Amino acid sequence: MKRLKPRSIGLIITLLLGASLAVGQMRSHKLGVGVNGAAYLFTSDFPNTSVGGGGGISLSYSVFEHIGLRMMLGSGELKYSDAASHGYTTPMFSGNLYLSYDLIPHGNFNPFIFGGVGGIYFDPHSDLGVYPTGGFDKIDVNYLGGVGFDYFFSEFFSITVSGEAALTNTDWLDGLKSGASKDAYDRVNVEFRYYFFDQDYITRLIKALQDRMKR
């Protein structure tokens, strides 16, 4: 087995460092895995709401140029209170699938718009541990849409900031059915993501290495 010469090893390290510092792109077939933190703002039948927190894991996959799939699994809390300032919380677990349109897929700054659908499980209760009585379905389907941007530090890492609105099919997110409109919430996400190279990029990297080793 032929051993790599010190010069070849140096070339490999140089190429890998060059890849890590290159301008990032949402090329076709590029896969990203990340973690996110989220802030939730609830539109409730109760008079007062406050910001709740959450987080989860996320995936992104560039299907074609400009078109991507994004997924999120996570949890969060909807926070609200009544006129007497008694606090309530709705823990919520969700799984969402989005279709996104990337405006600048070959830039290190990529604004995008997205829409999707998700399923949630929720369980409202007072902060004193009192749960609502009466039967209602704690599983719901949500319809989601929003805007955001990806900023690439390198081919490997990016930060994503997005804001979305969620329309629900239930009026029970706060454990109280009142009025004709459904409950709704907004979510702001901040994600840090690691990317796996697409096959075309790896092919070009290997070819560049082979060409340099022949010199």
C-alpha cells in the first residue's frame, strides 16, 4: 500500500481547511442537521399572554436549486394568564415539515420563505397544577408559514433565524373554548446547523486532490 508523502498530507489538510472557509451554499442534495431555540407568543381566549420558551432539533435538505425541505421536532410552552393574573401553561410537542424557497441559494446569506404542516400534542393546565375538566382532543394539525434567513460561516456551519405563524384546528390550546375563532401562536426560531457535503462537492474535492498529487 502506497504511503502518503508529507507533501500530500499537507495538500489534504490545505484542501479541507479551504473547504471549511469557503462561502457556503444551499447546493442541491446538501443535508444539514441542527439544534434550535424558540420563543412562542400565544393568541388565546385569556386576556393576557407572555413569551414561552422551547427548542428542538432540525433538518434541512436542498432538493433542487431554490427549493428545500426543512423539518423540526421540538417542544415549547404557551404562557398566558387570566384577569386576576393567575398563570397558565400549555406544554406542546410538535413535528413539522416545511417546503422552502431559497432566494439566494449560492450566497453565504440566503433569505427564504416557507410553508408547511405539523402535528402537535398539547396539555393545558394552571401553574398551580389544575387541569381543565371535560373531554377534548389534545392532538391537532397546524398549518405554518413564515420567512427567515440562513447565514453561512463556512461550508460546515450556519445560523438560521426565522419567524412563523401557526394556524390551528382547535380552540382548546388554552383549555378554554370561547368565541368562533381558533387558537393560534407565533414562533421565532434560532438554529445552529452542521452540513454534510453533497456528492458533487466531494467529487470535486477528490479530483482537485488527485490533480495536485500528480504534479
